[in-house]
Amino acid sequence: MNPDYMEISVGEIGLAALLILANGLISVFLKLKLEKQLLIASIRMVVQLFAIGLILKWVFAADKWYIVLAIMAVMTVIAGLAARNRSRIRYQGMPFDALFAIWIPSWLTMGIGLVLILRIEPWYSPQYVIPVLGMIMGNTLTGVSLGLDRITNELTQKRDHVEMMLSLGASGWEAYREPAQNAVRAGMMPTINSMMVIGLVSLPGMMTGQILAGQDPEQAIRYQILLMFLLTASSGIACVLAVLLVFRRVFSPQNNFLYWKLHEPA
């Protein structure tokens, strides 16, 4: 262990938790009624992180490819469900589309980064695969959820415009293209904004963690640059894939707009 690395005790975490009281007091003073949600969110965060810490210690010790693959699969399914749940407008098949749009780009870019660029051995090294996939998938989840929410809302609100274009002879894709562009743009914008200010306004978690652990700052920066390229690539591919899957669901091969498939959950 790095001798310069400072360990954090449970008591010190408890002292940091007292800072959440400031948020609670703000909620009470402004009558925001967020005290209960803050308490639940704080408890859930602590329990979930300690639980995943115990699981990761066991996974790292076991060092088996099938265990790592199972963890990756569980992460992917949870991410797909979360992306679906964040959309106000739903359609049949949306869980599968969200899962597929997150799964393919996340695993692909992770594989390129770890296997082809970093050339880690073995390929399933859990200390690399699980954290990197988690960061890529978390960012991809945000992009897909924003993209799905935007495209379904645009199609619902602009139904008349879409049908007018179809009646004037436009193809299904021509009527769909503008909402699709807006959806992809909305999904990619958070990542692009993050890239614009990284190092100036924000210091990313991966780089900060490596520096705190005693890693050479230059190497920590290189890891972060690599990760940001992977995050951006995955998010862009995922957003495009998501809107293409939606097009397949709501437009027939005969260029009919199947608007009745879009609905708010009961």
C-alpha cells in the first residue's frame, strides 16, 4: 500500500455526513419538503456503496472471468431499466431498446480501451473492467435516457408536423430526421459540456482518485483523457442507436407514423 495514502475511518465519514444537515436545514427553512428524500438518499447511498465494496473485494479475490461477466451483465440490465424509467413517454419494447443501446456501445468502447489500447491481461481483470465499465455505462445511461425522453416527447408534441410531412410525400425517415437530430444532440450535450470544462472547472473522479492514491499526476491525466474519449464515443454511438431503434418501433415499412404506440405510463 502507498505510504502516502490516507485511509478514512467510519467516524470521519460520520463527520462528513453532518454536512448533509445543512441541506436539511435549507429544506426546512424554505419549506422544500426534501428532508425525507435527503435522509433516504443518504442512507441508500451509504448502504449501496458499502455493499458494492464488499462484493468487489470478493470479486477481486476470486478473479474468475465468469464472475466478472456476471457482474457486467447485472450492471447492464440495471442501466437499461434505469434509462427506460427516466422517460415520461413510453412505448412497447422500450426496455429492450434502452438495454441494447447501452449494452453495445458500452461494452464495445470498454473492450477497445482495455484490450486494444491498454492491453490488460487477463482481459477480465476486475480492477480494470468493473470500474471502467461502470464509468462508461453511467455516462452512456445519461445520454440514452435524455435521448429517449427527447425523441418520444418531440414525436408526441410534433405529431401534426410529422403527419403533415408524410402527407406531402416525405418518407418516414425524412419526417423523423429533425426530432432524431434534436434527441441525439440532447443526449450528447452533457458529455460535450463536461469535456469543455474538464481541468478548468472540474477535476474528474478517476484522475482525482489516482492522484490521492499516490499515482503520478501525468499518468493520472492520461488515464482520464483516455476515459473521456471512451465516454464520449460510447455516449454518441448509444444516442444514435437509441433513436434508430425508436424509429423502427414507431414507423412502419410503409412510412406510416404509429403514434398510438407512444403513451404515458399508467
